[in-house]
Amino acid sequence: MLRGAVVADLVTAFDRNFEHFVGIKRSRGILNTNLYWDATRAVLDRTGKFPVHYTTDPRVAENVARLEARQPPLEFRGATCRFIQNRPRLRETYIQQAYVKLIERAEREVLIANAYFVPTASVIQALTDAAKRCVSVRLISNSPETNDLPEISLVGRGYYHRLLAVNDSPEVRSCGKSDAGLRIWEWVGQAADEAIRHQGTMHSKFAVIDGMRSLVGSYNLDPRSEKLNSESAVVFQQPQLAQQLRRRFLEDDLRYGREVSLEQAASFESPSSVVERFRKSLGAVFEEHL
């Protein structure tokens, strides 16, 4: 939740996007899209509508109603922040640049929670360089079991071994710090002390750097956010807010994840299962659009 001067930047970005898409419609002679929807409804009223079968879970309905009725206490804190928008149609890469610069400037710790993790070369370089500087780098992303697009996790797994291999480098080995280096978790939605999985897809996209600076937004560390989707993020420096995110990552997110070993990462590069190999190769074909 944001308020203050930064909101003007969000409004400007919204207006800019709105005018862009309205301009596209005008250029195609589409001045009022409601005319098309109204015409479609008129046709369906005459021809009949396709039956859509569904069931309603009262527990879900009650939970949604309870969430809608909530009035969470908002405790705003002054922060140095910047709103960033990324529009690939204009070849903008501002959010990825922000990620890379934050990681490059990290001195002690990098925590990243990202729903769809298929890192670019620049992100891989920044993460491994940070580990070699004796920074504690911790990542969590969805497992294939929890990802609503499992092939993304299968493709992302292909980068795990390259990332984790940095821990065997002379630089990391000579750090003399128990938490130095790079570690990866996969979100499974089930804690070790729970009998069944009751958590779904992890949809977080945030980073915490040195417990001081954070990036929060819609940007995934994958090719789609880099090259296709218009994304937004806020980078802020506010120790108390950053520490809240840090605690959420370490105490909650990792609790519902399982750590990936170097041996597992090696097996992910070439799965033994024929089905897994096929799904991974299929995902790789469409990697730029995942």
C-alpha cells in the first residue's frame, strides 16, 4: 500500500498505458468496445448461451467474504522509494536493471522470492558474483508440484546446477562465513510438520537486500517479464519494512519449501524420467514466451 508523492508516478504510468491502448483501438476504428460486447450479447440472447457447469464450495465463498470484509490496520512508514515500469514494446529493462544493481551492491545478504524463476545471463552473473563476495544469497521459487505452469519450473531447474556450482569456487570456499554462498529452495506448500499440503502456488515477486532495501512488484525473473509483459515494481529503502519482508521470507516462505542440493540440481539438468525430459524439452522450446 502506497501513499505520498510516489503515487503520482503510478497515476502517470496508468494514464500513459491507458492512452496507448485507446490509441490502438482508435487506429483500428474501434471507438466504443461496448458496442461489440452489446452486439455479442444480443446474438447470444437469440441463439442461447453455452451451459457452464460449476460447483461452489461454501467454505471458499465464506473465506472470500471474510477477506473482503477485513479492514487491516495500515501503519505507513516514511521511505525513500521509486516506482518503476517496464514496457518491453519500448525495449525497456528498468526492473531487471534494478534487480541486477541491487544484487551487485549487496554486502551481506540477498533474499529473492519469485514465482517464475528462469534467470537471464545478467541475473545469473549478478547472483554468482554476489556469492563470491561472501554474500548470503537465498532464492525460493515454485516447484513443479505447486507451479500453475509446471513447465516453467522444469525449465528454471535447468539453471540450478550452474548457480549452486558457485559454492565450490575458491572465492566462496575461502569466505570463512557459514552462511556465505548461494542456496535454492523450491516452494512445496507443505511444512515438514504438516501431514498434507494445504498451500497452493507461491505468487510472490520480491527481493530484500541487506535487510535495508527491497523490491516488490509484478516482475518475474523470467523471459516473459523481460521481453513480453508490461510490469511494475517499487524499490524502497526502509529498514523496518524490509525487515518485515525478511522475516516473512525466512520464517514463513522457507518453512514451506525444500532446499535443492547440488546433486538434485545435476539430476534436474537431465531428468531420468522420459516424461520429465519431454516436458522440460517442450518448455525449453517456448522458454522465451513462458
